[in-house]
Amino acid sequence: MWLQGLWRGLGRELGARVKPEEIEADLGKRIRLKEPELLKIYMKLYKPKRMILVTRCPTPNEIKRDLEVEGIEVLDDVQFNPQKLKTVSEKLLDHATPIEDVIILKGELAKLIRMKSRDLGKAPEEFLKEIIELI
């Protein structure tokens, strides 16, 4: 589904009618694209500061090297491994810019707040606010 959405979005930008595995340009030329080429076009078109491709399965070395040359970081063979997914989420957090004040709590403190707020039937934010107001 994400690939179909990407095809449609890039097709609009390129002025093309999008089909599952090809782009038929308005000029009548057909361009055959595979996923790696599609990612490179996306990178060149939208010029993100950083692009990370996360794959569930291993990526062939040739494709991985080709994408990395284009500036696309490839985190492959992630599976559903919590440690590998943690690495991915940390990379995303490094680039996240909050739109309001945010405090990120980790580990035991976060678990304790979540547990106590749940016991009291309150949202963690509400629970913390009440504690702070008591001080």
C-alpha cells in the first residue's frame, strides 16, 4: 500500500499516469521503474535532509550499496526484532522536532508513572500535573 501511495505521489509530481510497475509519461514514453529507482527519484525530488529505508528482510548488497551512494541509509533485516526496532526509533527521535514542550521519560520512571496513573484511572499527564501542584 505504501508503494502504491508513493507511486501516485511521484506520478503527480512527474506529470505521469501511474501503473503498478511503470510510469507512462504524458509524452508517450514508458519508463520502467523498480523500487530502488523509485526511492532515488523520491530522494532527488523531495530532497529530504535524511532518508532511511527500513526493511524487514535482508537487502541484497548491490542494492544496498547503490542506495547508500545516493545518500539513502539502509537498515535492513530488521524483522520484528525489538532491539533493531529500537535502533530505528532512536534514529527517528534524533530528527524529531517537537511542536510543543515535550519531556521524554524512559525506563523505570516511565513505567512507574504509567502504572500509577493507570491505577488511579488518570492519563499520565494528568497524574503528573496533580503531583506537581501538590509540591
